[in-house]
Amino acid sequence: MIETARLLLRKPVYEDGLAALDLIGDPVAMEFLGGVHPRAAADPGFVVRRWLERWDANDCGPFSIVRRLDGRWLGRTGILVWDARTWKHTTFADAGEHAQPELGWALARKHWGQGYAAEAASAVRDWAYHERGVGRLISLIAPANVRSERLAERLGCMRGETVHLWDTGPAVVWEHP
């Protein structure tokens, strides 16, 4: 669990599934994240189970972003692991030296523009470096995702090469300081 001035970042719980529909069921919010998953609306717990599987496999994964003031679920941020040879999701164990941790973020659209993503991502970045011992941290951002590019710039990231992700296509590698 990580606390910031306004947020509580915690491991997801199954009850987050219904609140997460504001994010995972919104085609605009999911535009650069692979779109709305067909199972999301029918089974909101599906996504939470996937998030928890990542935690089990890597001892890190997506955190639920919860507003401290009222306990409202806002979105998710956290560490995903990619195999840099194939740009597919993986585990640290399976990818070995080719494992590349990525800091990602996504908020329900009604919470955009309030600084929550920057606050949450910055806190998780510090956690990844200081608590998890991550050496290199990136964010993979679709070239047309201007909002996330601006956030990466505010976080001090440097734009790098473009890679091809197996599920969503081209993504720019933004390296965190």
C-alpha cells in the first residue's frame, strides 16, 4: 500500500471490478489500451483477476487508485512486465534478463485532468525504484496518445525508440529518470 497526499494505492480487490467498469467499459478511456475487452461488461471481476495474477507472478502489478477523501475508485497504475524480445506481457522469471518493467496508468474519464495520474504514477515510480529494486523503468505510449505523452514529460521521462507491441501495435518507449 502506498499513500500520497490525496490517494491510496493498494493491491486490487474483487470489489473493485464494478467500479472499474467506468474505466474498462469506456471505449474512449480504453482507446490506447487495447479497447474494451469483450468480457469486461459481462464479468467485471475478469480484469481484477488478471491484475491479481500479475501480482502473484511478479510480486508487483497494477495498484487500484483510491481517493482518500471518499474511498472512490479512480483507476489503476502500476508495474507490468514485458519481454523486450517480443513485446509481450510476461513474468520476470520467464523473461529473465529480457524482462522490462513498465509503469502504466489509466483513470476513469471523469477523473482526468485533476492531477491524479501524475500523483499516482510518481508514487509508484518511487516504490518501484526504492522498494522493488527496479533498475530501468519505462512507459509504453501509443504515438497518438497525446495526454499520456504530456504526463510522461511532466514525470521527466525521455522519449526513445518506437517498438511494436504484440497486442496494440506501435508504442514509443519513454524512459523514467
